[in-house]
Amino acid sequence: MPYPQAPWTLQGYAIQTLHLVNIDRVRPLIPLELEIISVWPGKTLGSVYLSNYGSGSVLEYSELIVAPALVNYQRKIGGWVSHIYVDNADSVAGGREIWGLPKELAEFTWEQGKHVTVHQGNRKLCSLNYNRQSLAWRQGLSASGFSAKGSDLLIFPAEFESLLGLIGSKLEIPSESPFSGIGLGQPWLTVRCEQMSLRVDAPKVVCQSNRNARVISY
């Protein structure tokens, strides 16, 4: 088995953008068992997460996670992961087999402190221009993610500690990207995480889903 067992401990840095997304537009991406949380009339909270895990991590890789909605299942709140890309085949295998995440391979180009671009072959998935953070504070947080494996709907907890800072950013998602139809638009908030330590635990089954989670390309 080429990948480590859960929990995975990862160290590095990340940028996360937050977006207001139309609920009707992302409903087909979300299992029916999950309630989409409205944070504004007709809107939910979506996010794009770009990270690089380096020395001290159980695996070293870059990652792009697209979570089109904030969801709830029996008072358990988290993000639904619809698209996820990494540049390490062991991470693909572990993500799929442990967490049921639809991981795919992609290529990441980082210009530290300025820019990151993600490609799959000749197809550009997204790019993000961002600023250096001038003010940061150390913060520990916990969050949950939802995924599906076979007929099981899963939830998995994650805990992290990092230097957090609010920054400006510009996100570009070309029309050929598999997640362009989500309608993420420009971020209304972008957080940069430096000196980040992340722990992702094994998932737990919350219910049997009536259908498998789908990844839709618009």
C-alpha cells in the first residue's frame, strides 16, 4: 500500500478563497441527503483551496480543492468536496480509497508569494494571483468535510494551526475547466495560511446514500 493510513499530518502553506454561490446552480453536485446551508437568500458559501505540503508531511504534494457549498447533515456542518486535484499519485490513491474523494492528477506551478496555476495536460483548471500578507495572527481551527464512497456518505474532521492573514486575490477559471459552471466568480474574502500544520482524520459513515456522489463537468 503506497500511501500512509489516516490520519494524515501535513505541513506547508495554503490560500483559501470564499465565494457566494447560487444554490440552484450547485444543487446537482450535492447528494440529496445533504442540506445546502443558505448564508444569503439563494446563496451558499463556496470555496477554492490551494495548498503546498512540504517537509514534515506524510506525503509531499500540492492540492486544489473545490467545495461548491456549505452543507448540513443532522447538525453536522461542513463543506462538500466536488472537485479535487493533486500532483502525487499516492495522494490520489489514498484520497480515493480512504476518504472517497474524487482526486485526480494535475500539475501545479507556484510563484511563491504571487501566483499559482493548475493544469491537467493542456487544459488549464484555474489560476490565482494573490498578495503577500502583511499582518498575520496564529490561529487553531477545526472543520469538517463530506464525501461519498460507494453508497456511504462520509464525514471527516480536520484540525489545523497556522499563521492566518487576509489578502487580496484574483481567481481565473477558464471555460474549459471542469468546475467553471459553478459560478464561483471573484472571491469576497481570501485567507492565506503560513507555517500551517494540518491533521486530517479517517472518515466516519453518517448514512447510506440513495445515490453516489457525482462530479459534474459543466
